[in-house]
Amino acid sequence: ALKLSLLFFVRSSELRFARWSEIDWQQKLWIIPVEREQIENVRFSHRGTKMKTQHIVPLSEQAMAILKQTEALSGHLAFIFPGEYDQDKCMSDNTINKELRVMGYDTRKEICGHGFRAMACSALSESGRWSKEAIEKQMSHQERNSVRAAYIHKAKYLEERIAMMQWWADYLSL
């Protein structure tokens, strides 16, 4: 989960509640829905994307390999990352930060799971290789300029984002 959190830089709830049914293996995409089916006794399991629009995450070769390994462990379950004590529930919202602390990081002062989003956004922007629009779309951010939003709301920048996500995975060397 930690490696995929770095590779995907999605919001923690999007990763925690990820389902195998959302992975499109043929197109190499993770399609995060606006809302998910509620799983009994799993609080907030209906949560999809924060911005209430479907979010497409292109899967790099590295992400595909990690997902294949993970599928061998949890592919028969609903959640990609089941809970440590109850496999019918998803992993805890503290799992990523707990693992970072085990690795010796101070999650209050150095890095935390949510910090991967800022790190990725900064690195992608600083590289000068990718358009602001593609980066913002991959971050699942909405256009704040209402006039511009009216014209680009359907734009996905998918080709560029596929290349960008592979570049990011190669950059991380995972």
C-alpha cells in the first residue's frame, strides 16, 4: 500500500477503499467511482472521489506489478488492502503513516502519507515535462476559474497522464 500510495498520489480514502472491481487490467487503469457500494459494517466504505467526479489513474508498469503481487494475497476479497484484523474491512486510515513511523520517519515533521501528493505535484511541475492541466487532472483537482472550467470540464489529458505516471514511477525507481 505504501508503494502504491507513492505511485498513485491519490487521497488516502481513495486508496484505502480501493476495490479490485475498479482495476481495468486491459487498459491499465484504476477507475475510482464517484461513489462506491456500501459494505456492511465498514464505515464510509461508500466514499468514492472527494471531488464527486470519476477519477482515472493510469497504471505504470511498476504499479501493475505491485497490484499483481497484491492480487495473489487479496484478490479474492473486495478490498485491495484489507484490514489487518478483519479482511472484510479495509486497512486503517493510519496504516500508511504507521509504516512510515516503523521506517523511522516522524510523520508530524518529516513526511506523511498525504505528503506524497504534494511531493508528486511539486516534482512533476518542477520537471517541466508535463502540462499544468494534466498534473491538476491527475491530482483530481477541479478548475477554480468557472469560465475556464466550463470549457475544459470534459478534458481528460489521458495520453499525457499515462506517460506522466510512467515517468513518475521510473523517477521513483520502484
